[in-house]
Amino acid sequence: MSENEVKKEEKSAADSLKEQLFYKSKSVFETAPDEVDAAYEYAKGYMAFLDHGKTERECVTEAIRLLTEKGFRPYTFGTEIKAGDKFYYNNHGKSLAAWIVGSGTLEDGVYLAAAHIDSPRVDLKQHPLYEQDGLGFFKTHYYGGIKKYQWTTIPLALHGVVTKADGTTVTVTIGEDDDDPIFYITDLLPHLAGGQMAKTGGAIITGEQLTILIGSRPYEEKTGEAIKLNLMKILNEKYGMVEGDFMSAELCAVPAMKARDIGLDRSLIGAYGHDDRVCAYPELTALMATEQPKHTVMAILADKEEIGSEGNSGMQCAVYFDLIADMAGTLGANEAVVRMNSKCLSADVNAAYDPNFPEVHERMNVCYVNHGVVITKFTGSRGKSGSNDASAEFVGYVRNLLDGANVVWQTSELGKVDAGGGGTVAKYIAQKNVEVVDLGVPVLSMHAPYEVVAKTDVYMTHKALVTFFAE
Ligand SMILES: [Zn+2]
């Protein structure tokens, strides 16, 4: 045995000990290469879901369409229920709960997954329409956390509803068909942007500058505000609306871009609104793949997470646990016991490590694209403020569950300590005495008009939820 060989053997003993004792996050390509084709296939359905659901309302409509095909039916409070029944509850058209009644006792707890279906965007103000110096515009107020400059000079579509004076509501979608017009927010040419570019990023484009260009052609007869008049006439012809109807409208500008494969190898997906439809869709597919569960399993698609889970469609609304309480009442179960024994995966995204911005991540505690579904024990900012911070026992439970089903997973926190922070719906679910941890997909360019995820991570999230619902 040469000296070299001895060294090699020693190293290999150390290596095997390392393998035994150390932890190393690995990619799906390394640990589950057989699953990659399935992940690519799965992505097709997800991308179609994204193209049909650019607002929370559209996501609810599309989810109900998918669920109805699989035998789910609308639930009304007080409905008689039995094991195997599949229901959904449409909450004001903006959030949704869907579930399958388990074969076991309800007091063993409900297995919940909760994602959100609202995404950052630019909403119209209640008095939006004006013309200035030969151009027609909509004034806006942005929704959720955005870098305002990112929303200029990209194609925008208009989505939403208008409730008219007579009480009827019309749905508006302009900019998604290839021959539809689109909308646009202007920015300054670099030649004249010296003053602008000297500002800090948050001030490059102000909230009041996010005005949407919607036209320039005046009404044929000479009159004041002729461009505005012509635009209002077009809206009146198309939707029967008058200017006052904007006051009772919810109209949103969202990127007029479809979900697309990114990369020569097509391994990534670019789209508007991955956060958090990339978790909402796996919740739906996992629920629809579940047959005769032991526990009652429920998927929640909540609204308004991006503005604090507020309102009667946000996660802080009572309705989700009212539904559980209603079933407890019907079945003679103690509702407090049902909640106490319930478990929840708060399905939300986390920030993937971006090699172009290494300074904000702490490399040992960040999630990587293609390294699978990410468990986020805590969120929050500063000293974990505003975080659920799941218990070691519950994280351990989920960890064992995923390992047992060969789900590739990793853990992460959101950036370096004190680099910033964020929150999810987890803490509102925890308030109901439910065990809950965040779990979801790593995202690049989160909250940008066009975000990026990896197909393998989306698929692993689906698998994680399938496994959880089968418990
Ligand atoms: Zn978000």
C-alpha cells in the first residue's frame, strides 16, 4: 500500500463519517432524477392555471372549475356530511376552502393547507380617469409590496369587476387575448434621467407616477376633455358603465404576460403571480389526488395576504374555522378539540438564493432553486417579530413525513438576520391553536411583475401536500 493510498483510505473514512453526521442540501436532479420528467409534465397544468388566474377572483373561478370536474360540490352551512364527501366553499368570490370529509373522527383534527391567491399589482383609484396634454390615463394605488419602477414600460392587462349604479356587476378583462389592446406605464428616457437616477430606488418612480396610459384619441366633435370623453364612450359601449361606476369597481392592472418556460433546458417557469399561486395550485392538485382520507383534509386559498391577510376574504376572516365549527356541530364533535388536534401547512413561498445578490442571503440558511420544497420554521423581521415560529416537534413531524415519501425538501429563512423580513398566514392559523409551519416554493425575483420558480420545486410541493393529506 503506497503512502498515497493510505491517505485516500483515511479520507474516505472521514468522508463516510461526514456523510453520516453532516447535513447537506442537495438538488432534485441529484437526489430524485427519476422525478424530473414528472415535474416538467406537472408544470403544464400549473402554467395553464396561472394564465387563467391573474387575480384572486379568477383563481377562485378556475379552482372551482377544476374541483367541480373532480366531484366537489358547494357547501352550505348546516349541510349533512359523511366520510368521503367533497366540498368547496366560495367566500365572496375572492377566497375558497375545499375539503374532503375524512373517515376518522373529526376530533382527530383537520389537516389543512393554506395558500394565498392574491398577488402584488396596481389597482385603479376610485376616481381614476383623466386626460392631460393629449394623453388619457388611469390613476392607480398599488397593492402589496412592489418595487414601483419595475411596473413601468411593461405590457399591462386590466382585470376586475365593476358594480354599476343599478347593482349589476360586469367582469372586465382587457389585454389577455393577442389582439386585445394592452396598457402601459411610462418611464423617463435615460438621456433625460440624470435627476431621476440620482434618487434612491424607492423614489425613482413614485406611487402617484404609476399612472396607466390608456389612450390618446379625442372624441370626434371638438369639446373639452375630448380624449377622456372618447375613452368613457368606449367603456360605456363595451360595459355599459359611466364614470361614477369606477367608485364601486375593483379594477387591477396586472402584467399582460403569459407563463413561459425559462432557459434552454426549460427547467424554470417565468410568470406573474407565482407568489403564491405556486402553492395554491399544488394544494388543489394534492386535494384532487386524495381519495378517502382518514383525516378531514382542507385546502384554503386565501385573499389579501399581501396586505396583511385583512378583510372578509383574508386569512384573518372567521369563515375558514366557521366551516370547521359547522362540521363539528353537525357531527357532534367538540370544536376546540378539533382545532387542537389540527395540523396545517401554511403553503407560501420563500426567497431563493440569487447568486447576483449574495449579500442579502446567509448561505447556510437559505433555500436554493431545484433543491425541493422549502420548510420555513419562522418568518418575521428583526428578532423574529411577527413570526409563528413553528415548534421543533411539528417541524420534526413534517420532516419525517417528507423523508418517508421521498419528497426532496430544504429549510430556509428569509434573508440574513436584520436584512429585512416578511410574514405569511401561518400566525393567523396558529391563533386557532393549530400546529402550523410554512412550506412552499423558492422564488427568484419575488414580487416582481414576472417571477421565476423551478419546475422540480413546484412538483415537490405538490408531492409534499399529497403526502400530508394522506396522513
Ligand atoms: Zn408575497
